[in-house]
Amino acid sequence: MPLTDMSLAQLRAFTPTVREPEDFDAFWRETLAEARTAADLAGAAAAARRTPADTPITELIVEDLTFPGWGAEPIKAWVARPTGREGERLPVVVEFNGYNGGRGVAGERVLWALAGYVHVFMDTRGQGSGWGTGGETPDPHGANAAVSGWMTRGILDPRQHYYRRVFTDAARLVDEVRTWDFIDPARVAVTGGSQGGGIAIAAAALSDDIWALMPDVAFLCAWEHGTDVAISDPYQELARYLSVHRDHTETVWNTAAYFDGVNFAKRITAPALFSVALMDTVVPPSTTFAGFNALASADKAIEVYPYNGHEGGQTFQWQKQAAFLANRRAGV
Amino acid sequence: MPLTDMSLAQLRAFTPTVREPEDFDAFWRETLAEARTAADLAGAAAAARRTPADTPITELIVEDLTFPGWGAEPIKAWVARPTGREGERLPVVVEFNGYNGGRGVAGERVLWALAGYVHVFMDTRGQGSGWGTGGETPDPHGANAAVSGWMTRGILDPRQHYYRRVFTDAARLVDEVRTWDFIDPARVAVTGGSQGGGIAIAAAALSDDIWALMPDVAFLCAWEHGTDVAISDPYQELARYLSVHRDHTETVWNTAAYFDGVNFAKRITAPALFSVALMDTVVPPSTTFAGFNALASADKAIEVYPYNGHEGGQTFQWQKQAAFLANRRAGV
Amino acid sequence: MPLTDMSLAQLRAFTPTVREPEDFDAFWRETLAEARTAADLAGAAAAARRTPADTPITELIVEDLTFPGWGAEPIKAWVARPTGREGERLPVVVEFNGYNGGRGVAGERVLWALAGYVHVFMDTRGQGSGWGTGGETPDPHGANAAVSGWMTRGILDPRQHYYRRVFTDAARLVDEVRTWDFIDPARVAVTGGSQGGGIAIAAAALSDDIWALMPDVAFLCAWEHGTDVAISDPYQELARYLSVHRDHTETVWNTAAYFDGVNFAKRITAPALFSVALMDTVVPPSTTFAGFNALASADKAIEVYPYNGHEGGQTFQWQKQAAFLANRRAGV
Amino acid sequence: MPLTDMSLAQLRAFTPTVREPEDFDAFWRETLAEARTAADLAGAAAAARRTPADTPITELIVEDLTFPGWGAEPIKAWVARPTGREGERLPVVVEFNGYNGGRGVAGERVLWALAGYVHVFMDTRGQGSGWGTGGETPDPHGANAAVSGWMTRGILDPRQHYYRRVFTDAARLVDEVRTWDFIDPARVAVTGGSQGGGIAIAAAALSDDIWALMPDVAFLCAWEHGTDVAISDPYQELARYLSVHRDHTETVWNTAAYFDGVNFAKRITAPALFSVALMDTVVPPSTTFAGFNALASADKAIEVYPYNGHEGGQTFQWQKQAAFLANRRAGV
Amino acid sequence: MPLTDMSLAQLRAFTPTVREPEDFDAFWRETLAEARTAADLAGAAAAARRTPADTPITELIVEDLTFPGWGAEPIKAWVARPTGREGERLPVVVEFNGYNGGRGVAGERVLWALAGYVHVFMDTRGQGSGWGTGGETPDPHGANAAVSGWMTRGILDPRQHYYRRVFTDAARLVDEVRTWDFIDPARVAVTGGSQGGGIAIAAAALSDDIWALMPDVAFLCAWEHGTDVAISDPYQELARYLSVHRDHTETVWNTAAYFDGVNFAKRITAPALFSVALMDTVVPPSTTFAGFNALASADKAIEVYPYNGHEGGQTFQWQKQAAFLANRRAGV
Amino acid sequence: MPLTDMSLAQLRAFTPTVREPEDFDAFWRETLAEARTAADLAGAAAAARRTPADTPITELIVEDLTFPGWGAEPIKAWVARPTGREGERLPVVVEFNGYNGGRGVAGERVLWALAGYVHVFMDTRGQGSGWGTGGETPDPHGANAAVSGWMTRGILDPRQHYYRRVFTDAARLVDEVRTWDFIDPARVAVTGGSQGGGIAIAAAALSDDIWALMPDVAFLCAWEHGTDVAISDPYQELARYLSVHRDHTETVWNTAAYFDGVNFAKRITAPALFSVALMDTVVPPSTTFAGFNALASADKAIEVYPYNGHEGGQTFQWQKQAAFLANRRAGV
């Protein structure tokens, strides 16, 4: 696969116009308030709980977390952390997953825990059946006539859209994590690849005082532009929907604007380490750069992988992220 | 594309074992009873209504139908019929659509009306955004973690499965049609291609005294076998789900058994004209033959298209269907 | 599929240089004169005839037309029209078909008739075996060594080229239609999708006083440019031919110039409603815009489908066409 | 690509039923008689002529042959032979080409001439624009509505079918060659790959006393079976045609029977060396074996290439052919 | 993707004939002896060494191993193990990698270490540049003209073949591991996926008293059959080689016989847990079953994943492997 | 396939920056000196020898050449020339082959010999198993962990790189040819297609007084740019390598610079006839133009094939090359 988008110089300067709803902040403020209220109302029944994971792993503490997400609905996550640190408050990395993946079997993502962090890996509601070892979190909400996939579920109304629930789950997970006594609430980083990167960006904007934002090949930035240039799904789910519902174009992009990573990025000042791959056929590099270029963070960097596809930097990039956090950890 | 399945001789003899739940009949009896009760409870608010379609068509009467389907939820359909037949009770053809298609713009399916029938074309809930000119019927029900698509929505519990709602919509549409004063309730035929054929088979089994069953390249028969041999989606959605949820195999096939066309076919005695295409890459011919071979109908025939793919016989087959009904109409 | 061509702004301004033979008008004047003479010479044997179609359709009048096309050779078409309009002169829509399709089984295209028009659907000589339900019109003319397909048949000499015969058939069909007593000769519109759009453009230029031109995703405009940028056949048939016959480039483009929609468009002043799809992989949008931008019509519009492939606007666009004609009909 | 057909043991035993028209021999006797009569009637105007080829080649005599084929129409061929053999009568190898190829630029096929044979390489009428350096022979005959390609041109009537003309050209070329004073008429071998192999089989059956028949990966044997099992074109052209013209199946196979290599093979007693490739995706090995197994020749062998696709044995097989002829030449 | 091979019942009974060289045991005995001698001769320069890995991981001991493989050449591996077990002798799992993968960045494979095992992950010489984060071990040996890939390097002579070196590396790694004071030499298990499974089988046969053999979707069993039926590389590398070197078939299969997993399996009596995926497009299930069915082990089982492709059971299968070892560990 | 690169006008002006090592000339001077010394040291054992080829060809003299290439290693080639020219010194064309091809069976490339030239066709070490009838020359040198293929073998060190050996073989072949008494050492031309074109460029730069350079669709020019834009292998082998070895980018391009055709082209003053194809999907036209535009030759031309893919001009181009040489031959 050759380069799939603009030249690197053009990418670095790319700042497409993205619609921003007037009530963007109000929309999300109310959405989060609703979710917190729902959890309060649900009370003990919906309260978060951590139970030991059923796993052969003995060298880390691995727990199965259920916490109240959007509508106080139960969302699953794995929590993994070092043994023998009783009484210590460790930094945390909260990770979100790629499109159609699930949190899987306990133990699949342990690098952060092995490096001494508390690692939290959220299941994405409704997803988790496309690859890997499975998700377990339902999304108990129906939708308008939609393309198979998640991009167009609820696309006719921002209040109904699928990502309203997912991004709220993510922000609520940060809320939950900060209540734990073995973590340092000032050192909560968010990360994730592809869709997980998009969720991380939203979580960073929707949560206060995020320590670091580290999305890889971030999806969900500049949706309208992405749909024009992306070679494949999931952006093409939007094109497919609009190829059928030919008169819904304005409605679709107006809804999408509430979930566009560019609008979240403008509101983020946390230190950020992005990564992007220039031969990516799934997430056009220009969309990730649109998000990165919009960031309000003073301390931001983007690692460029000129010859990678959507797999991006993989563990190689994780090493860079680990160094990025270690530097900040040292600086505390 | 060469032949995609067994030889024709083998197909004619193919009767795979398909699981049949002990409570299959009870399940559906209760399901339909629930739906009828729901409509009764909902009362006028959910009552069926027909309004003139907004269309340039002047030479047929075209109406936009909304009727109460599963859970008394509003389902859309087009009704098209000849002008100038006041006081006459015409035979009816109820048609269901293929996977991911919607009822579209009024006027796209008019051949039955042009041949003097009342034609009813049901929107498939939740679908209608994959091709064509669009569906308008939501499916307001969430699901377990599922593969994108509809095959695995609710797959862990037959009461939650997507096709429980769809097949109920179909049976309830036949109920509704029979209340109209311009149709002959003894002459209600059901038809459809691919998924529409599978829905037609279910509707024929779930409704009394169907006049004729005419599915083309019928999908949704012998799910488990179909998943072993189908080259492409939608059967492969099931394989994809099970490739991730490796321990759900039994659960999945037990749920699927409630929706398998073979189990419906065993219960059908209506006259039937099927069609099948031997180079079909979507619906393996052996699955359609599994349904056809299981039919209890005394009067049954299957038109074989040896060189067609999933498009099957198209209007050529419609001519055969029109002759099939004309013969039976003449015989009345 | 992402956008397949330039940005919309660039497309609206795109006016490529297209060769125009000095004797373009003379060529076509002589060609049509020859065809008319041939029909005169052939006399009764070749005279047009309409016979009732063998079809289950009862709610429209459907007739099987045979008329003398190029060389007075018999060309087939379907004629469909409303019943009960004796003595009325109805407006007409003449439609041409896409590449490798045939007029098919009677009744497949009835929307215009259902909206109160006389609808005429021409078989494309030699084609009609690639998809659908078949064409019946031979093309009794051999060719130079050619790529399989029709683009390069007779490509070494404009007088031998396949589209010389097809475009003449189309113009002769308009001649024929205007002789009927149930149509209004001042209200003859031409339409068609893809190749059918290209034929409609030619027919509009070769016939006098066309009421409206309504081509969709029109093929056959800016052949040389199209061959440079088209992803797939049929434009690539030309590339394939020239990849073998490496010294025929000039000859090929000189022949093509006689059949290029851009040259016809320059000569058209009829009201026109085009449509184009920006994710079209068969007909590059820039070729359709080349034709549209060249139109001499004062009253012209183009409907843009940004997210569609070669299927374009489908029935959604037909509704727009119906409104376009209704406005003009009202204005008469 | 894995094996594309049966196991070798099954292939060796494979003798499918192939329709044989009662008038097969009469059909071809009359066809050849007609062609010879046409040439006689055309006289000098259509007489064969050989002129020096315009080529940089100096070490062989290369001539450009035009000879009267079917209907006395001019067919091109290259003739290449050793220099310095004045007065000698050399053995001849007549070669036919693969689907959609042309005789190309002089000098592309010279191995037989380099080995001391007179080599004649026939252009296939109408073809020669799909690959290589081009054909120059028109096929001045129109056709029924047909799939693009050559398989279905004239498929509704054996007298109109494309291969009636091509096979006649081939037999007439053998006639012509035998008139030359520098060849030995008792030593005329025929060969060719793919379609060229099919033509060679026909030529061997339609000509008397062929010295040797050496087809490679021979196409055009067991058409009906081939269409069931072939992965790709050209056999799939027949499937495509029949997928549209759904009621022409019998007509098509009845026409095809006049051109089926199995029917020719039954009539051949010449020594034969075939070759076949078991991973061939174009010509299913079972079709070539159907031809080989039907041969009436006492002296026959087939070289099996278990790991090759449609390229077969290439020059490696030519070495075996050269040895095969050398043995027979030595035996003279 | 549907099932890619025989039915499960047929697979369970599948025992293809695989050539077995008379000197198979001698060949390997001499090969290992040579390798051990080479290491002895090389002495300290080539001696194995373990150094701390450069990694952010703090919760496991991770070491970078270099050990003398074939020809005493330096081979890399990662060793990962629990902290805080000083003085304990832990069981070991030695893992080999899939085709064209490398050992990658330290920390990518840690599940066994997290479950309390010493985990050793060998780099495959020459490979490690096709996917993942890279290998570092050269293969300093040239080859005959070969297909790109590794299957045909040295294919003309078993002593030159690439896998002679790789399998020797694997056996030598087991030798090395058994010298460590923190492992239990009686509890050395071998595992790996795809090519890694094939190497594990070889290692189990070439090492004494292996505790457990746990290959997943094992490649390199029944090479000749695999080349007939595999859809894709690497088996098709052999077909490609033989499609060019048409006269090397016997030589190739005679060489391959020295490396065929079936011949190793016959010699293995260790407890074994295999896994196989029935929709695998890379390693045909029948080849893995050929290996499994040939095992001499009394205690053997195979986990079947009916709906998975080449990814097989992933971490889900690892859980089964962990239970398999835990049972045996408990039994010690 | 549409145009695969820039417009022709842009291509003609395209001169990308290509790294040039300071010691480029020294590197090659030493490399050739080493090779010559190696041959001297090896003496008679490694001396070139020509033996009659085992071939059915009788009309040319065909010889099997083995000559000492890099490291005095034996490299194979075919030599073909006219008979009956005793005592004459003929001009020579030395040809190199495309990627993964071998010199094949004697007699496959004879056009130059047929036109009165001595033709020498070199086997490419290690290659010759991907297509055609096979190579026979081993490459007895191992490599770093590499992508399957040849581009990355030894990529970490120019002295280890595969093409250092291949280009040296080529230059040494020119040395060898010039020692023959039947050739004219002042008239040695070099040619080849794709990789063969790249080798020819290198050979022209590394040999003195080359008579003519005639590469077709030349590969191996502007490696870094080529890797950015090439759709397929072999350039993509470099991208694949760098997608894994993410920190080797500088090293890779520094090594590549020693083998880049652009750097060789700058040093060439021989008359040159290039060819290029604008729909080439393997060698981007811009890379070939980068080489052509860099040529220091006063007498240079490039034949452009606007509609061809990687097959380029084939024998059609050979005719142009033959005329190009004939003109220069006449001018001598």
C-alpha cells in the first residue's frame, strides 16, 4: 500500500472546517449530568463493583469491573495492576478499544500493569464480536433504520446517537477510577487505538485534569472529511447510509458534529502524545492530523509512522508512550 | 462463478438435520398472542392507518401503510392496487424484502398491482440503509454484544432475537391485510427474495390458510449448515460471531432453531412455488433446498436457475409466479 | 469507496479539451439521411409495428415495438402507457439503457407510464446479455479485431463504429414516436442512465426540439479523459485496446470524437436535468460534468449525489425528474 | 492456488456425456465445402499470398501470409522458416492462439522455426486486442445480442456461431499450407495453447492425415461441464449469457455441441501429445481430460503439470513436443 | 469464509501417506550432534548469555537471551519470568513464532510468565520482518534459486534446507533452557502457533522428555498434501517453485520429508494439546490433523474451533493450555 | 487501470531528490576491484566457460555460459548468435531479467540473435523461481532478518546488500563478453525490463564505453519515492520491512542510495532509449522518469506507452530498439 493521504507537510498543516454546534458544551454537560443522576437514582443496584477475574494469571492483580455508564447501564472493564503495592497510589492508564473489538479474555492487555501502572480496559457497549476474544457489554438501545455497524445508529438525532452513550461510558469510567484508593487521581492518562483513540480524545475533553492523552491512529476526527477520503469502513458506513438516505446529509453531519474529535480536541489542554500511520487504509491520516492540529494542548507531539498501515506503531509506540509518561511521572 | 454447492441431484435429495426446539409451536403461539395483545392494549394510538402516498404515480392507488407489529410498534409498508375496482375483492400479494433493504420510494415494486393484485410491501424494521432508496422503520431494541448486521442481534436468547420481531411483524401484516374490504382474505399470497423469502416462509407458517407461498432464493433455512458452506454474509455474520464468542456455539444454534425456515416449512401445507439459483454466492442452494424439501405442501414446485447468482430469476421468475397464481385464481 | 474524482468545485469548472472533427455535423447529417433513406427503400418490410406485449400486466397498455433503425434494421422497444386516455395526446419519455443491458421482460420500467406518460424503452443492439432479463436486438455487423465489449468495435473508422449505429437507432426512434397519434410531438423527453444517458445526449442533439434531456451518471462524454481516469470498464476497454494496438492512438481518438457526448452537448439547447454521483467507479464524475458544462441549454441543472456510486440517485432522482417535467408540463 | 479440479486419478477416468448432434459430420462437411467453394468463386482476389514480413529479423525467413478462410475472407498468419534449405521439404507446425490474443508482431513465436520446422501462426479473426502486440484480422459478421466476448456470438444457431468461422479458417489454413513446395504435406502438425489447443483439436479432426496433434491446456472441450466448474472467463461468458437468457439453455448447448472438442476428439486418430495443468483457473483440467480421454488416437499421451496454472508447461513443454516430433521425424 | 477443508469426521480419520526417508533419524541425530559440536568448538565466544532486557516492564524479570543455534550461530530469544521466586525451579514454556514474525519488542508475549512459568520466546532466524515489531536474528546462509519466502530455501538438499537450521535452533534452545538453575528440566513444554506449532512439534521430537506439546493451527505437517489444498502462502510457495522448476517435484518432496511434522509426530509420546480451526485459509485443517493423528502420544487432545480462521483460539485457547499444564503440574 | 502516477508533463519534469553517498564511486570501484581480484585468485576453477546448450534449436548457435560474478561465484547466462558468421565481430546485446525470473529454458529470448546480434541473457542470482521456466544460479549469501523477497536482503549494510552482488555480476558479464573474439567490444549494448532495466542502468554506469542503454519500465530508480507511491511489490517490500523495523528508516535509505538508478544515471553518457508505461502498477512511471531525467547522456529518448501497464511496449518496443541500434550500427 502506498501513502494513502496527503504528504506529511500537508498533513501537518491540515485544519479542515468542522461544524461545531452552538450547544456542544451544553449538550455534553447535560449528558454527563444525566448519567450521573441516573447512577445516583439507581443506587446500590447499579453501583460499580470489582471482583477477582477468573484467570490463570497470578503475577498481577486482575479484576473484573462493572460500573454504571450511560443511563447507569452496567459496563464491563478489566483492571490490572502490580502486586505488592499496598498503600501506594499508582498512576492509571485508562484504555479504550478499536471498532468492533471487546475487552476480551482477562490478561490480553497487561503492558501498562507490567510497567507499574494501574491499567483499566473498557468494553465498548454493543461491540466485541468482530475480532479477538469477545465483549460482554450489551447496548440496550434500538435505532433508526441504520447501516449495519455503529456509525449510523441514532444518526438522525444527537441524543440518540450510539457514541453519546459510549463517550459517556468513558467519562463515567474516569469518574469511577478516581474513587479508588490505590490510584493517584492526578495521574489518570487515557489511551486507545483507532476508535479507542477517538474515545480517549472524548474522555480527555469530558473529564477534568487528565494527566496525559495518548491516542494512536485516532478515528472519529473530521467525520465529514473522513467519509470523503476513507477507503474502507467504518467511515464508509456513513457514505453507505447517505447513498441510500440521500436527503439526510445535513442531518447526519449535524449529528456527527457532536461527536467529532476535532471539537473535543479544541477543548483539550492536557499533555498529548498522538501517533499516526501514513499508509493507513482505515483511518485517513488527515483525519487524525485534523484532531491533533486542533488540540489546545501546549505540550503535544505526534509520532509519525510513514510505512505503517492501520496497525500503526504497536508495542514500539507503547515504548514511546511509556517514556512519555515516565518523564511526566519523574517530573511530578 | 461456477456452481457454488452440490449437484442438482444431490440438492433435490438434501434434507439436513435441523434442531427443532420442543416448544417451537408454543414459542410462536405465545409470541403472536403477545403481539396481538400489545396492539389491543395500545388501542387507537397504534392502530393501522393508510394514507395516500406522496408520489407522481397516478395510474395506481398507492398508499402508505403504518400498522402495529411486534410490541405494537409502528411498521411501514406500501400498498399499491389498480384503480377503478371499487366493490371488488382482489387477491393480495404480500412481499418482504432482502437483507438490509427498505421499502424504498413508493412505486418501485408495482408489478403485482399492474397485474391486478393488491400488493403490500413491508419495510423490515431497522434495515433499509444498505442499498436502494431507504427504509423508514426503526427497531427500537438493543442487543447483546453483536456482530454488525442483524443475524446475531439477540442471538443469546430466542425471545430477544431480531427475527422474532420481524417474523411477528410479517404475521401481523397478514392479520391487518385480511381486515381490508377491497381484498379477498382467502387469496393472500406471500412472497419475497432472499431474506424476504425467509420471512415469507415464516409468515406462511404463522398465518392460517395462506393461498400461495412464493419465495425466491430463500435465505434463513438451515442456518447451521448455511454457516458452514456460505461464501459470504449474512450467514458469515454467524461464523464471525462464533469465531469470537467461541463458547456460545450451542446457545447460538439453539436460538437459531426458533427462526429456521426448515422448521417453519415442515408446518406449511400451502401451495408453493420456490426458486433457487445454483451459482448463488450469498444463499447456498442447499439451504434453500433444505427448506423446500421440508415443505409439507402437496402442491409444490421449485424453479431452478442453473446459471444465476443471487439475483435468481428476476422478472422472468415473476412471470412464472404470475402464471402460478393465475392458474390458482382461475381454479377458484 | 471514497470520492473517485476531483472536488465538487473543480468538477463544476471542468471543461477539458475534446477533439471536434470538422465534419462532425456533416457526418451525422449524412448518417441520419442514410438511415431514413434505407427505411424508405426497405418500405413495408421494415416499417415500424407495435403489437400487444405478452405480459401479465393488465393495468397499463404495453406494446412490443419494432422499428427501423440504422440501415433499416429492426430494433426492439417496449411502449407502455396509461389505459383510458383515448383521444388524448400524452407527453413521451424515451429511455435508453445502460451498458450490456437489454430492454428485458415487459414491465420492468413502468414508472413513467404510471405517472401518465407514454414510455418508450429502446433495446440496445447487440447488447442485452450482461445483466437483467435480456435484449433481443442483434447487431448484424462485424468489426475489426477488437477488445471484447462494444467500445472498440469499428474504432478504426467512424463510419464503422458501433455507436454510429446505436445513436442512429435512438434518433430514428424519436422520429418514429413522433408519428404516433396518442403522443404530443412537442413533448418528447429523452432519458437514460450511464450509457443510456450518453445515448440520450446524442438523441437530444440529433433530434429537433427535444422537450427535455434527463441523463443520469451519463457515460460517453470526454472519452479520452475518461480513459485516463476511469477505474473500470467500459472506459478501460479503450485503454486495453490501445495497450495492444500501441500505434492506433490517434486513430482511436479521432474516431471517438464523432461519438463524444461533449460534442453533442455543445449543440443542445433543450432544458436539461442531469445527475452525477461523486463516488462513481464506472463513470468518472469529471466526464459527466464535462458533458454538462458543455451544454448550450439555458435551462440546465445537475443533481449531485455526493455519496453514491454508479447507481446514482435511482428512484429518488426519478422523483426529481418527474417534478422537472411536471413543472414544464404545467408551464405549457 | 490449490488444485482446481478433481484428483488426477479421477481426471484420468473422466468421460462426461457430451451431446453429439446427429448431423455433426454433415454440418462440418458442408461448412468446409462452402468455404472451399467461396474461395474458388472469389478467385484471384481472395487467393493466398505470402509477402516478406517487415521485421528486423534476418536469421529466419519470415513471411506475412494472407489466405482465404471462412467465406473466403482474408485471414492473416505469420510463416517463419529456416534459411538455406532451398529444395528441401520441411515438416510444418501450424499454431493457433489463445483467447483474445493476436498473431502479434512478427518474430514472437519462432521456436519451431529455430528447430528446423516451417512454423505457421494463425491470427484469430476478430480477436487480438486483449493482450500482446495485436491481431489484424477482422471478423466481418454481426451477432445476436451477446455477452461481450466471443463464446456467445451466434450462439443461437450453429451456422452463425463464431467458432464455425474460426475452425474453418484453421482447416483452410492446413489446406493452404499443403500447397507449398517447401513443406512436406505428410508432416503437418497442429498445436496451440488454451483456445489455440481447442482450435488445433478441431483442425486435426477437420483435416486429413494430420501428422501430430499437440494442444496445451486445451480449451473448448466439454463446454457444458466446463461452464459448471470453471472459475473464470471465457467459460463463464456462457454462464453469464444463460443467467440473462434463462430460457435459451437447450439452444445454447445444442449449438455448442457442434464446436465441442470432445466431439472432434472422437474423430481423431493422429498421434497426440496433450498437456494439462492441475491448478489451472481458466480451463478446468477435467475439460481438457474430457477431450484427451475421448481421443481415438492409438498413440496418445498427456503431460501433467500438477503445480501450474493456466500457463501450463510453457517452453518446458515445448521441449517435450520437440522431442515428440523428433522421434516421429526420425521414424519416417 | 466457509469451511475450508473436509468435514470434521473426515478430518478425525485423515492419515495421508507421507514419505519417510530411511535415514530420517540418522539425519537428525547427526544434525544435532553437529550443532552441539559446533557450539563446543566455538566455546566461550558462542556461549549463551542472558542480559536484562531494555524495557519499561518492572513487574516481571525480562531477559534478552542469545544462544548458539545451528552452526553455533547466535539466536535471540526473550526470557520472561515472575519476580520473587528465588531458589524455586519453575516449569518452562518455550514458544516459537509464526511465519515471518520476529520475537518483537520485549513484553509482547507475557501470559505464561504472568501465570507463573518461565517463558522463552525464540526468534526465527532470517524472519521477523513481515509483521509485528521485528526479529533480530540473521540467517547467514544463501540458497539455490528460490521463491521469495523460506519454504524453498535449500529445497534441493535436506542438508541445505532452511528448516534444518531452524529446527536445530529450537532443539538447541531446549538444551540451553535445561541448564538454567531457576527452571525444572522435567517440566519443559513447547508451544507455538502456525509455523511456531510446526517448530514445536519438531522440537518435541528432537528433545528428550518434553513435558507437554501444545501447538496451535500447526503448519508444516503433510507438506505435499498441504500444497495440493492450501489456498494461500506459505504452502503455495512450494507450488510456485514447482510451477517453475517443473522437473524438481521428486527432489522437493524428498527434501520436505525430512521436515514434515507427520514424521516428527510419529516419534512423539509427550502429552499433547493441539488446536485447529476449520475455516483456516492458511493452514488447511487436514494438514494439522495429519500431524495430530500421527502422534504416538497416549495423552493427546485437539481443540476444534469450527468457525475460526487462522487466528484459531487465541487467548481462549491459551486458557485451555494453562489448564492443561496446571492439571499436569498438579499431578506432579 | 487508470493512469497510476502524475501527468505526462509532470513526469517529464520530475527530478526528485535522491540521497547520494559521498563514497558512491569509491564503493563501486572497490566492489568491482574485489570481484576481479576474486576471479583472478580463483583462477581456472572459476574461469568462464561456454558449452553448447542442450536444446532442439538448430538455426542459431546457443551456448550455456558460466562466468565468475561477485566473489568469483558462478553465474549462468545464455549466449545466442547467428550461424555462419565465422570471423565476423558482431555487436552484442546483454540482457538482464525481471524480478524473480530466471534465464529459463534456452531459446526463450532469441530476437536479438535473430536480428544478427550476439545476445547474452544473464540469470539473476537467487531468483528464477517465481515465473517462467526457471533460474539456476544460487546466491550463497545469508542475510539479516528480511522481508521475503530480495529488496531487503542485506539492507542494513551496503556491503551486504543483495544488489551489490547482482550489479557486480552484471558488470563482470560485460567484462567477460568483451573477451570474446566473435563480438565487437565497441558495440556492447545493455537492456532489460523492470528489474532488468535497473540492472542495465547499473551495468551501463559500471562499465566503460557502453554502446547503448535500453531499459524498459526500469525499476530500481528513486527507491524512497517509489516506496511512497508504488501500489505493489517489490517496492512495497521496503515499506513492509520498515513497517516492522520502525527505527531503521535512515539506515535503509542510506543503503538503498548505493543502488539507486538515479545515482547511476547521473554517471551515464551512453546513448539511451528508455520506455515507460503510464498505467504501470508495479514500477511507478515517476521512478523511471526520475532515472531518465537524471541521465547525463546527450543522446537520449524515452518511448511513452500511455495505456500500458507493467508489460510496457513488449515486442513493439523491441522493434524500436532494433531501429535505434540499427541507426547507430549504420552510423559506425
